[in-house]
Amino acid sequence: MNYESFCPVCDAQVKLGANTVLDELVECSDCGSELVVTCLDPFRVDEAPQVEEDWGQ
């Protein structure tokens, strides 16, 4: 079984295999955006949150 959805940034089709897991990070093959799998049924990806440096504060 393959999962497919659309990139929320560029609307390109995103396909992943049956071993896809929740919260997995993937990259859009068209625009290079980092995406996170937020739902498996139905399959859904959202733009991954940007990681900010803590700088120890």
C-alpha cells in the first residue's frame, strides 16, 4: 500500500511507502520543503515546524 497526499507548500504530489510512520519527516521532491506526516488514515503531511536555536536562554 502506498500513501499519497499533496505538499502544503507547492501542491506537488507526495508519495510514501507502506512503512511510513506518524511524525516521520520527509522532503518534498519538487520544492525541497521539510514535511511531517501528521495522519496516516487518510494520509496527510504538513509543513514541519522550523527548529529555532535555544542559545541556552
